[in-house]
Amino acid sequence: MAFLNRCIFRPTSGGTGTWTVSSAIAGFDTPANCTNPAVVANARYYYFAESDDQQSWEIGQGVSNGSTTLTRETIYDSTNGGAAVNFTSAPRVAMGCPLAQVGGREVLLAARSYFVRSDGSNNNNGLANTAGGAFLTLQFAYDYICANIDKAGFDATINMQASTTFTGGLAASGPWTGGGGITISGSSTVISTTSANALGITCTLPGVLTITGIKLQTTTSGDCINHAGPGVVAVGSTCEFGASAGNHLYANAPGAKIQGFAAYTISGGATVHLFTQGTGATIVMAGATVTLTGTPAFSYFADANGCSRIYAGANTYSGSASAGTTRYYVDTNSSIETSSGASPTYFPGGIAGSTATGGQYS
């Protein structure tokens, strides 16, 4: 563990919580006065804490506010069996170099939750569901994970503020490191974009990217989900697709797969609801109750072309699409599979579907 040259301080008290700086150990500096290097707000630092009698000690990583506090975040080892030590009096605390200087990425030791709020800030660390702790945008939260975290197989969840509308979506142009999945989670949360995809992927996904509990909608242009990179995007529970200037679910690259097996709602129209295009592009939305409200309009409810595949078997469609919606279209050696015995009225709509150029509907 590499240490800052001059930062050894004593907090105001012991205990197991956040340390508030009281004074520097003689001959050393507090975080506020450390210049080699300067302590950066919201960065993570290794630390070593020890009681005056040297009988109690703790090694871990924490988040500094840059001057007055060090929040203990992950304990690596301690005289309390690897848990936080309840120091009976203020220990000596030596702060290590920031993680970015000793390995580049923080390696997760457990699943991690981040928070995004409309009153948050991208200068925060994203770890608390408060205005002073949460990030401001989904894009920053995703990019932060990609740039700073080795997920080491653990999942990360980006929790979007409940009952809030965000006008910025996600353009995932780079993968994260270390596998595991990322879940974008909300509760009555809306992502509503203008001239942009609500959720767009152009990179290879190293794990499943899941969206749950969120309503997606777009205006002027853009799809609700546009998946143009290898990997899996999962539509989880209680998602809703509102009005979209483009498509609702669009997989359009080799190895791009959108999947979902949970009930969801369609409350607005789009060009196409289920749209695959290009060799190997796949949508699997199966075994779910799909509730349509307000007779949304589509050019096609399901459209597969260019050697792609849609599997929508065993769904129950509740409600109706507009009478001007064509139920399905499949061409160019693509397939749409319904497990309905090729029922012509399986998908919502008022205009009969059709096949062309080797397309198969079953």
C-alpha cells in the first residue's frame, strides 16, 4: 500500500463511522494541507488506522471530501475479523495514495449501487441517495463505472430517482471492465429524450445490461432502445414504452440481442414495436403479459428483415393497437416465431401481416 507522503491525522473520535479530521499527527499534514499529492474531493484512498497502543488496527479504502472527512467504505483487514474496528478513542489514520495512482481502477469486492437524482451532481461519488451523494445523469454514472471500476464479476445497479423524468438518456459507446452486469433501475421513472435514443448501445457489452421499472419515450427522432453492438440488453419488470419518434425495441447488429420475459406496458405508438435488422440481430420477448393502453399506432407491430429473428412466443396481449397497424412483416430469410401456430391475429393491429423473400412466420 503506497501512502501519501505527509497525510497522517487524528479524527475527532473513534467509533465505526466516518472520521472527521481533528488535527494532524506532529510532523505530518491533514488532508486539507496535503500537497504531495493534494487530496482530491470524492476520490477513494487507501487508509491504515491504528490505536495508540497498537492493539487495534484496520486497513481499508474510503472516500475523502478533500479536507475534513474520510468515509470508511471497504474494510480489507482488521483486528475485528475484517470488519470495522470500534475504536474506543481517536486512532491515528494514515491515508494512502488515491486508487487511480496505484492500479487505475477500483476493484469491487461486492455488488455496488449508484444513485442518480435530478438534484444530484456529477461531482458527487454517486454512492448515496441524497442531493449531496448522487450523480446528476445516467450517462455520467455509466461512464464513471466504465472508466473507474473493475467490477470483478460483481453487478452494479444505477438507481434512478423514483417518480422523476430525466431528459438525458444513455449512449453506451464503451464497455465496462470485469464482467458482471449493470442494471438501470427506477420506480415510476421516465427517460424522455429529444432527437436521441433513450437507450443506445454501440459497443460490445461484457455482461447483461438490464433496464427495469422505467418508462422510455422519445420525440423528434430516436428509439426507446437501439441496440447496435454485440451483447444482451434485458427488459426487466414494470417497464413501459411510451410514444417514440422511432422504434420501441430495435436490434440492428450481428450479435445484438434484446430479451425480456416480464410483463410490460405499451402506452404510446412508434414506427415499429419489435424490430430486428441484419444478420444475427435478435429480439426475444416471450412469456409475458403485454398491456396496450390507448390504442397506440405503429407502421408494423413486429418487423424482421436482413436475416434476423424475433421470438415472441406465449405472450398475452391485452388491449389493442390502432386499426392502421400492420401486425407483422418478415422478409430476407428472417423469421418471426410466435408459438401460436402462425395465427394471423397473434400480434395487435388491424392490417394483416405478410412475408417476402424467404421470410418465415410461424
